[in-house]
Amino acid sequence: MRQSKLFTKTKKQAPKDEKSINAILLERADFIYKEMAGVYSFLPLGLRVLKNIEEIVREEMNKISGQEISMAVLQPKKLWQETGRWSEGIGKSVMYKCEGNGKVGLGPTHEEMLTDIIRNYVQSFEDLPLYIYQIQTKFRKEARARSGLLRGREFKMKDLYSFHSSESDFKEYYEKSKKAYFQIFKRCDLKAIITEASGAGFTKEHTHEFQVIAKDGEDKIIYCPKLHFSQNKEISKFKAGDKCPLCKKILKQTKSIEAGNIFPLGIKYSKAMKAFFTDKDGKRKPIVMGCYGMGISRVMGAIVEIHHDQKGIIWPSQVSPFELHLISLEGGDKKISKKIKQISEKLYKHLQNSGVELLYDDREDKSPGEKFVDADLIGIPYRIVVSKRTLEKNSVEFKKRDKEKTKLVKIKEIDKFLKQLKIH
Amino acid sequence: MRQSKLFTKTKKQAPKDEKSINAILLERADFIYKEMAGVYSFLPLGLRVLKNIEEIVREEMNKISGQEISMAVLQPKKLWQETGRWSEGIGKSVMYKCEGNGKVGLGPTHEEMLTDIIRNYVQSFEDLPLYIYQIQTKFRKEARARSGLLRGREFKMKDLYSFHSSESDFKEYYEKSKKAYFQIFKRCDLKAIITEASGAGFTKEHTHEFQVIAKDGEDKIIYCPKLHFSQNKEISKFKAGDKCPLCKKILKQTKSIEAGNIFPLGIKYSKAMKAFFTDKDGKRKPIVMGCYGMGISRVMGAIVEIHHDQKGIIWPSQVSPFELHLISLEGGDKKISKKIKQISEKLYKHLQNSGVELLYDDREDKSPGEKFVDADLIGIPYRIVVSKRTLEKNSVEFKKRDKEKTKLVKIKEIDKFLKQLKIH
């Protein structure tokens, strides 16, 4: 894409009303636009990142047999009354409610809606197990919404729900899901650790959270070399300095971002909503359920919290809005300037035709300094510069966003060079 | 995909509370699930169709220089107060409003939100023109919502907005957009005609609608051989039997589905919201705007209204959930049954590896009759059957969904045969 055509620009100043690194950098680089606290629109570069994360999550969910659907945002009151959650728990505390055409809610989560769908399809144990997910916009009336994409009132989420005929079958899938989650975080270049937590109103059993250690994280986790616990109501009796109840080592505390969570739901929803199946023994039993959440936009925020420096964002290659940033630095006399432009244009078209996704800084009204500042802020992992100096050596200058070192690459060797870096 | 793994089934009976063909067939074939009037969840097959239509629209919008973004659903009251639409027009009549964190609305359209974004980026005529679109979920508190996907309270929509420094530049793009719309309808196998309409509260100028003639359409249009008019308040003075004011031929009336619309917005929003630019003459002027809507889920509904027969849906190939339906008809003695299964499995894997998107009916508990009934209902355009009869001739049976004729194709010639049909 030509940067001259991109309607967004960048901002020199940090937005006044944002405190978190992810909001500051994503707004300065014009990836997102703040509509109100916890509500953001995604601009062209931001939408590209969001879609890349979505695609990683989709691929990993498909690998563990997930079937993708897309459920409605508008929630019928009567479904939530079946589980009692219309007037208590998450339905009371954070569900937006509208008056239109009778009472409807905006989905903060979809256990009720999917359990209702599923009870129409599952008859016997032979219809199970099932793994169903969606990547969809959720709404939560959060009291605190001041961490940019980390805690939104409107946010993109992947929620997978699993349905089983036995607890043991559920447990096997639950373990499988953990591996898929770690694979997603790995591809997003996030080091996540798994912690135990209470069910937060969803379940009485312990659940698991995937926490990314981050100095500005909202969560606090207690950890010891052998086991990790999330600090929350149920296990708040443990604190830093205490001895680990299992290995007796001293517990420490760190800040972190909850980037995903998985819940054993047991038969809470299936029993309340009469989602039964006939087992091998001919008996009617409630379906055993699990729930597996991951905030797509939150992961985007977490990546920025972890991968940035003083100059801006440093996107991991699999989520970056573009694979490569091509920068044309016209300058010098007219003839040389024209040559630089020509080579840049030729290279842009060649790389585009080779399938490389690249942003091409073809802006003629910006100085080299301004172009470099913007490139560092936007954070594409690889940069290629065409200038008078590089052309004198029939080369372009190559640089990784996170390294200081630059390297001259002969123009005729660019394809080979990029191939080595696994850029198409 | 293996049909045995698909959690949805099909239904023999039409749903009791639906009157429109698209809702009846899409629910019977389990593409969609009704949550409440005008609100549907998209099940695996339905989501695949929706994504295919989205992708067609995205490609055509990108071809006319559209930049994709994704704006928030939650609308700040203060933006809508700037144009006065919070308490009148579409904001009063169909916007859902929630009480959470102060008054917020659910976006029924996004003129306010995008004009607000744009006024931050556009300074001079050099920043124009701009073409910005999104494919996103919209909400409208429709009084009538009884036509399945044709009129939803929650629905997927593509809305593009264009921003220009002059009326003439706008008009040029407006004509370009018409061509893109026709290209989209062509790829969806819909014959759309363009009609004039009043602005429906968006503008005082005449707007244009893309109407698909359909016997159960909600709209009525008046047409003559040379020009077409949508019947509505402003031009309701014309009716069937009148003479066309231009060519004097007798006007006729037909039912149709409004599948898209484009609006000259003029400076209505830019003036109200102070979205100005500095022109070549140094003067500050309001940006000239256009708006280009298309209901993605509505187009899906319209396709079903047009492309179906007594047995079910007949998807146009570019939007079909799968390119090909492979059906294995085991039967006869054990040895033959095993052979049929073997060949079918081999063919499934081979076609999948060749990049063909196919649904494979590998269900062992269904009779040939049941499999054919389901295949006709689901409506994939091409069908391949493997049975005892076909294997006796080292062949498979090929059939188009919309034709009665079948054709035996030698197994070793399948690749060549499919290639001719442009199936990967």
C-alpha cells in the first residue's frame, strides 16, 4: 500500500486522556481511534493487525476441531432468565440492556445463546463431543475502562465452547486447548504463563488464566518456581512473602495481563437450560461443558505493551500490518531524485507482484527524518530504504525494527535475501 | 469438511414462525438460527456464505480505492447531537439506546462517527478525495422484521463513505460506485436494476437504489422500458398505468428487494460537524460527501429468494458454502460397501489437497434418499456421487444442482473435468 494514499497520519504528541502504553502508541501511530472510554474504532493499520491475530486464532481453533459460527449480539431476555443470569452475575453487573422491542441485552458472553442452539442438535452421546467457536464483538459495561485495548467496553473476542458426554472427555480437550493457546501466544510473540483462578461467577471450579508478565498489567499474580496462582478473592490468602503451600518456596508477586482464560463449566448451563443427551446406558444426562475465551483486541494491546521501545511499536512479524516497510528517500539534485523514485517504484511493484505485503512510503512532502520517525512509530519489523547513498552501491539499506545495525543489500539480490527471512 | 462432523443437521419441516422463502430455506438447511424477530445467528454453513459475500464486496470496494476500517458499534450521544439526529430521524426512529455509562446508541449507520474521524485528518484539498468503508454489524429497531435476512434488527452491512473537495469529483466517483455495485451483484448472480428514490431522511437529494426483482420482495417499484422509479413518498404520484413522464410509455409495477443504495450526502454532515478543508483558493469549505450501503446478510437473503426450487437452495458458485458436494453411497454387500468408502475417502483427500473446498457426505447412518434430499436443500452447485453403479464403470456421477441430467466421469479424469468447470 502507498503511504501517500493512507488517510491516517501519525501524531507527535501522546493523547491527553490515555495512560496506558498500548493506547498511547496505537493512537499516536493511528491504528485506533478513541470513541469513548473503552470503545475504539480500528483504522486501516489497526484493522490489519486485528485480522492477522484473528487469523492466527482461527487457524489454531480449527486445528483442535473448532467449528466457526457467528452468534447474534442481541440477547433475548428469556434465555438469560433460564440460567438466572439476567438479574444476577455478569448479566446484572456488566450487560448493556436496551429497551427496543422488549428487553434485549448486548452479549457480554454467549453460554446461554449457544447452549440454546446446541440443545436443538444434540440427541445422543454419538452427537458429542462438539467444539464451536466464534470471533465476534462483545460488550461489557466495565466500571474501569482506562487501559486502552486491555479492558474494553466493546471488544473483539474469540469464544470457544466445548460439549462432552463425560468429564474425562472434557478434561482431555481442556488440556488440548491449553496447547492451542500456548501456540497462539507463541505466534504473537507473547510469553504466557498459566495460572489458576476462581471462576469469577462462571463456575465454582478453578479455572485457568493465561497471563503475560507486563510491568503495566492490571492483574497481579503470585508465583513460585513450581506453581502459579492468580491473586483473587478465593486464593487471596496467599501473598508475596508467604510460603508456597506445595513446594514451600517463597512466593513473589508480579504484574501481568490476562490474555486468555479457560473454564470448566461442568453442567451448570446444560442443567439449567435442559441441554441433555442420551448416554450409552440409555439415561438422559446434562452435557458437560467447557468455555475458552481470548480477547483478540486485548491480545493486540498486550503485544504493544510488551513489544515497543521509546520510538514506537515493534510488531512481531506474524501480526504486523505489513511484512515490510519500503521507504523512498528522494533528495539531492533533480536527476538523482528522479532515479531514486524510479527504483523505488519499480521495487514496490516487483515486491507487490511477488506477494510481499508492504507499505511503501512514497510521500514527497516528508523529510527523511519524518519518514524514519513514522516508520519507527508504526513498527513494521523490516525496513528497506532507497536513497542516493544506497544507489551509489546499486543497493538498498535493510534494517530490522528492533536492531540498530543496517545492511546494504544489492538490488539484484533482494529476492534471495527476503526469501532467507521468510518474507514471501 | 466431513458432513458427519458438522454439528448442524437439516430440518424436514419449515419453521412455524417464518413466512419468507429465505428464512424458511436457510433455517431448514441450518445456515442460520433465529434468536428473535430480525435477529439471527450464523451457523457454520451460513457463516461461510456470509464470508464469501463479504469477500466479493471487499474486493470490489478495494478496486475503487476503498480503505477498510472497522468502527465501533457503541455511538456517543454527543456526536449524534451535533447533527441533531439523536432525537430525530434515524436516531430517534430506529436507534437502540442503552443506559450504560451515560447514554450510548447502537450504530444504525455511521455518518456521524466517520465524519468525526475524518475531520481530524483532512486539512486541505490535497488530503481529498478519500474512500473509506467497513463491513460491520448494524442495529436497527425495525418495527417490521418478518422477512428473514431481508430486514434485520441486527445485520451485516458494508458501508462506504466518500469525501471530496468538489461536487464534480463526487459525481465521478458516484458513477464509479454504480459500476462496482453491478459487478458485486453479477458475482452474486443477482440481476439488479437501479432506481431513483427519495433520501429517506439522509438527504434531500434523490438517491439510488439497487433493486432485485423478486416475487416476495418488500419493495414495489414502478418501471418503464427506459427509466425506473422506486415507489415512495416523494414520487408516489407515479403509479402503474400512468404514463412515464419522460418516454410516455405505460408504467408497470413489480415487487423487488432493495439490495443496496447509494446517497449523495452533499455537505449535510460535514457542515453540521465542521468537517472543513482548505481549498486551492485558500477558503475553508465543508467536505462533499457520499454514502454507499449494501446489506451483506440481506444480499444473502436475496440470493436465496431468487435462487431456489421446490427442493431447496441453489447457490451461485462464488457464494456457495462449498464448491463441491461429494456424496458416498455405501450399499450392497460388505466388500462393495468397503470399496465405495475407500474410493470416496481417497477422492476426498485428493480433492482437498488440490485446494477444492468440498463438503463430504461421509455419514454412515443416512440412506441415499436422505443424502440426496439434504444435498438439494443445502444447495452446493456441483455434486459428485460415488456408488456401486458408478464404480462398476470406474466412474463417479456428476450433477449440477440446477439441472436434472447426470454424467458419468472416469475417476482418473476428474481433475481435468473439474478444471474445465473452473473448480480449482
